[in-house]
Amino acid sequence: MTLAITGKTAIVTGAAHGIGLAITRHFLDRGVHVMCADLDEEKLEAEFGESARMDGPARYFAGDLCQKLTVNNLLSATVDAFERIDILVNAARTFQTSDALDASGEALDQMLTQNMRGALRMSQMTAKRMIALAEKEGRTSGEVGCIVNVSSLAASRTRPETLAYSVACAAQDQATRSLAVALAPHRIRVNAVSFASVMSASLQSALKDNPDWREEIVAGTPLGRIAPASDIVETVQYLASSGAAFVTGQTIQVDGGRSLIDPVRVPAF
């Protein structure tokens, strides 16, 4: 099995923080050309500005990826810089608790827009661009591209205070399966990595306000620790590599075993 991804071109969303940043750094260390996308332009400049100015392997694009025009501009910028798109990693996401009895729907709309609809549109538009590039280059065999979504254990856990977030995660997992079937004839694979007990940007922020959560998360995770964001990146690399050439429509848990028992009262991030 080969996990090599050297020489490929990837778009990573949410690249300025947490898991998205860890994935981006990992890809760059392994010889991938990466278009780093995020809303936080200041952080993108701090992390990747030097590489971009030197025409290095990392370029960055700042904008609201929930907007169709912004996504189209991102795809064009990637092709202009690197001439192709092989991998898309949808790592941009946000977390918030909400009142399960709030009938306004504002929290649900926000979570669906930011954590599911944005990733779905990004996947759809990227897949179309991958297909068009393959046709233009006359590639009639071999893989055209792959998509990796970043999801959460919250998709399968019932906690009233995370209703909106959990529904959005569950919707994203279903979108992963549906797109995997729809894009299989076009030789594009779609998979997801679902995490918990991982130090995402959301969990890091939550622990500042709720430091007592750390002990409960550790106690409820069979491997007995909160993993750094870097612990998720090898799984993403596997799904993006030829080692997973016959894997599509799957969601792989990276959670230290928490999904096996999950007695934790703390929301899954």
C-alpha cells in the first residue's frame, strides 16, 4: 500500500486554524501543492504569505466559501497557480451550542450553512472542475480526484444542546455517501473523517470557558487523552492517496475509541 501524495494539488478549506491548518502543514511537508482557503486572511498571510510571495507550494485564498462566486474564484485561482486539482479537503467548520426548543431555526440555519451547505457546494463545484480538467487533458483512465470531508462524532450522538450542530454533521455524512455514488462514474472518490477528543479550534476555544471538560473528555476516551490536531492528518492522507483507491463513501472515526462508549456529557467537537 502506498500513501504517497507527493506532486498532487490540494485545496484545503479552514486552512488557517486547528485541524485544517494541521492537514495543510502535513500535505506541504509531503510535497503537495496546497491552495489554503479560509475566511481569516490575516492568519493565512501569517502562515502562508511567504510561500505565496515566492511562488512556493502554498498559496492562499481568503473569502466566504458559502458564496458561489467565491468558490468559483477559488477554483480558478487554484488552476491558475497549479494547473490542476487532485484533492479537496473540506475542513472548514464551526461549532455552537443552541437551545433545542428554540423554534426560530437561526442556529440550525447557521450550522447547516457553514458546516454542510458550504462543504456540499464546494464539493459539487470542485468535482465539476476536476471532471472538466480531466476531459481537457484527455485523461480517460485512472482517478480524476478525491474529496475528504471532516465531520464529527456529534453526527451520531444525541445531545439537546448540540441539536443544530449534530444535524449539520449528520447531513454532511449523508452528503458524503450520496456524492460518493454520484461521482463514482466520474472516477472521483468521496470519504469523510469523523473526529472526537481531538484538539480542534472549537474544542480549544470551549476548554478556555469550560476547563473542567478536559478531565471528563480524557476519562471518557479509551486511549486516555485528547489528541493533537496532527493525529487526524494521517487518516486524511490515507484517504487522499492511492492506498485508498477502492475506498469511497466511508466515514472513518478518529476518536481514541470514544464512539465505542461515549459516556461523556461534554459535546463532541
